[in-house]
Amino acid sequence: MVRKNIAKEKSFAFALRIVKLSQHLNQEKREYVLTKQLLRSGTAIGALVRESEHAESRADFVHKLAIALKEANETQYWLELLHQADYIDIKGFESINQDCIELLKLLTAIVKSTKAS
């Protein structure tokens, strides 16, 4: 029986959305500096979740997911900034921000439950 890794799936799907948004911001809005920051932090979340799959210890697992949580928080900052600066419209912002909030909640729950057990 193969167990689904929801954090892995959601973080990958989110990273893909970030890549596509970054392409749009580069090509259509000609915004490069903030977009690079968004791309870096938004794709790091999934990479860290993947790294956590092969953590060397429980502490290493928690550490990697805690860093992923920090990256998700930073990504939300860049999304908010890009929205407030009128690079992302309200509809696009609300959609991708909701995905970011879901990741924040999911990663927070995993970190807390792992620390508690």
C-alpha cells in the first residue's frame, strides 16, 4: 500500500503555480527583482519537503520542515507585496494566497505533531 504524501503533493503543485506566476510577472509585467525572490522562496518549500522524506533523524525532519514553513511565510510576504504593488490582481492573489495559507497550516501541524510525539 502506497501512502499519499499530501505535503509533498501540495508543495509541488504550489511550486508549479509559483513558476507559472513568475513567468507571467516577467513576461507581462516586466517585474524581475521581486519575482526572483518569490520564485526562490516559493519553490524552496517543495524542495525542503522532499529533503525531509530522507531526513537523518526526527530532529532533522522537523528542522527541514521548519525551514519549509519559514519559506512559505516568506512567500506569502512576496505575494502580498506584489499584490499591493498592483502586479497581481485580487482574484489571482486570493487564489494563490489560499494555497499558501493551506501549506502554512499543513506544515505547522506536521511540525507541531512531530515535536509532540
